[in-house]
Amino acid sequence: MNWLQLISNKRLGQEERHSLRHDDRSEFKRDSDRLIFSAPFRRLQNKTQVFPLPGSVFVHNRLTHSLEVSTVGMSLGNDVCRMLCERHSELRGTLFEEIGTIVSSACLAHDMGNPPFGHSGEKAIQAFFSEGAGEHLRGCLSPQFWSDITHFEGNANAFRLLTHRFNGRREGGFVLTYSMLASIVKYPHSSLAAGKKGKFGFFATEREYYERIASDLGIRRLSAPDEPLRYARHPLVWLVEAADDICYEIMDLEDAHKLKILSYAEIEQLLLGFFDEETQQHIRQRIIDEQITDDNEKVVYMRSCVIGILEKECAQVFVENEESILKGEFEESLIKHISERQLKAYKQCSEVSVNKIYNSKPVLDVELSGYKIMATLMEQMVQAAVNPWRFYSRQLLQRVSSQYDIGSDDLETRIMAVVDYISGMTDIYALDVYQKINGISLPIV
């Protein structure tokens, strides 16, 4: 793979169109603007990141998380651009110099396909078909479609959301650039190649789009013609992933401190663990010099220091491994290749997160409630899609927006329309629909 081919401002659905522009925005900045002003992006403000939304303490949701990841992604892209332009003079003055904007835009979009209630919502959709009431449908559906829905993945759903032609909408969905779309596909293979982890990058309905993008950008194909489709990652995916890894791990600690799940002493030990003793003393002295007395503000300052060093480390790892990344041979995430001190500290943060945050009562309560809500919605709505002639089914299906092809003659299309509809809900809307269709609440006129 080569950079000059990998970075393209060609748009999916407008490949032959060359319209006149009346402002100075680059095509990649247009991607960012289209995402920020879209309804699916706006709905991220009411989708769970980790903790319940929102109580007396405002914690991160999917929207604030995406904005923070985008900021770190911009820094990663700009740092990599600077270092690689020094190494490869032929990249100067080309579209490569905009990779910071491309990575930033991809970071904005990376969670847009996530269903309500985070990973619990993902599992509920998967389990409905693999072990729940939808299991009996297997014989009625194609093996590829069955594989897609039993491995339902927020990453693949994001690519679908951004590219799919929903019931009359133009081809290309958001009509975004090839390079930006390729940069969000974290697992560039079909669900049939998902393996034990169950991760994949695109549904069969969008396979053609990804193949078109990959062919144009020169992304290396890894699978033989008779094998399930697999590609190497677009190189910028490594930067999007690193920005996400940095933010969710460190920001979850900050939220845990605000919610008093972790003490200040625990947070200080974890965050200062990324630095040697001299730097630790410097950070403590800066806190004193800046007259920061509030523990929350101290955590904010230490957190910013940690994000800064992790961003620099990941950018350096990317540049050092540029050759293997371009060959499609690089393995694992950038964060797993950082310096020994930082990696040890990062792993300690991960262990604490698993033991004290992700298994804390508030988080478990959201996951349990969210799973039940999502499982019930899937059961009711899929049953209606399978039996659309029934009275109650007709009533339920009338709730579905006209943008989804819920009235299709094809069963798989109707089922996918249900998945699209439910996965696009916010947490509160999913709860509201759940209560209404179960007779728990009535609309107030």
C-alpha cells in the first residue's frame, strides 16, 4: 500500500461529480461537518458510554466520548504527518497533509453504529438470534445474513449507517470520502471471517461498497478468492483505534473518581504511574504552583498529562512501524507497543477498570436493564416483521420510520430494518418504546 493512493477525497456515491465549491473547506473537513450536523451523531448524547445517564454528576456519554477521541485523533494524525513528511519529502503538498482531519472525522463516526446501552445492547441483538426467540429463523435466512445478525457489531453498523441506501436515499449514505470511510473499518473482513472474537467490519449488504473503496485505495486483500473476505486495515485505522484506546481507558477513571467509585489516592497512583519519579514530582509541583486545590481538578490535570504522553508514544510507534503497517503485516494495537513503563501503567488502569468500574453496581444495573429492554424490543419487533399481516404486528410496524424498508417483500430486508430501527434508538427512546409496547406507561396528551 502507498500513501498517495491511500489518501483520496473521492466520495462514495459521487465518484463522477465535480461540483464548484464556494468556500475554503477541504473535502475531509466537509466529512467532519456532515457528521457533526447529522441526527445520528446528535443522538449519541443519549447513548450510554459506561455509566448511567445522567445523574447529579454528569459523566461521559457516547457524544462527549466521540468528541474527545476526535481531538486526540487530530493530534495523532498531525504528529504522524509531520514526522512522515520529514521522512518522505514527496508527501509534502499532497492530500497526505490532511490526515489529521481524516482521523479526526473518523473518530467522530466510530461509535455512530452502537446500539442503545453500549455493549449490552450489542449482546442482546446477537443473543436474540443465536440463543433467544429468533433462533428458529435460522432455516429461513441465508447463511451470510445469519452470520451477520448473530455477530451484530457496532463497528460494522457504523459503516452501514454511513454508506447504506436506506429506502430511497441516495447511494453512498452520507456521501463521505473513501479515505475517511476506510479509516473507521476496524475489522476489515466479513462476518464469516470473524473468528472467536466475533468482530467484523461490514454487513453483506455493504460488502460491495467496501470492496469498491478498498480497490480504489489499494488496500491489500488478505484472503484468497475462495475464502471469506479479509483485507488489511487502512493505515489510519491504527490511529483511530489508538485515540479510542487512550480516551476510554483514561476518561473512565476520571468518571469513576467523580462518582466516588475510586478514591483520589487510587486515581493519583494510577495516573502518576505513567511517569518516572522526576516527572511525578514535577506534576505535583505544578499542581501546587497553579494553586489547584480541588481533587477533581487535580485529576483533570494529571489525566491531561497522561493523554499527552500516550498520544506521543502511539504516534512514535506508528512512525517506527510504518513499513509493516503499509505491508498489512503489523499486529495488535499501537498502545500494546508503547514504552514498558507506560504499557505497565496502562495495563494497571485496565485491570482496575475491569475489577472496580465495569463490574460496579451502577454499571451492571444499566447493562442488565438495557439487555432486558433490547431483548424485548427485538422479540416484539422481529415477530411483527416476520408476521406483518397480524393486527398487533401492523400496529407495531407503523411506529417504524418510513426511512426503513420495513414493508419490503423480502424477509431479510424486513428483519434488517428492525435491527436498523432499534440500533438507532437512544437509551431513553428505547426505554420509552419498551414501556409503551408492554403497557407499562401510556402517552400523556
